[in-house]
Amino acid sequence: MDYVSAIVPPLVMAIGFGFLVRAIIRSQGGTQKAKEDSLD
């Protein structure tokens, strides 16, 4: 089960980073800005 302990920390960081980015995008202009960013 060593592979689980190797995979989990980066996965948790990636999820946390995703939430952080979403929070920043929302605070700067909500869903409309998020749509524009995804097109770039």
C-alpha cells in the first residue's frame, strides 16, 4: 500500500490548488470570466 501514500499528497495538493484557483476566478468576476479563461 506504499503507492497510496505516494499518490495521495500530490492529489490533495492538486485538488486544493483547483479550489484556490476557482475561488480567485470567482472573486475577480464569476463564471463569465471563467468561461473566457477556458477559451484562451
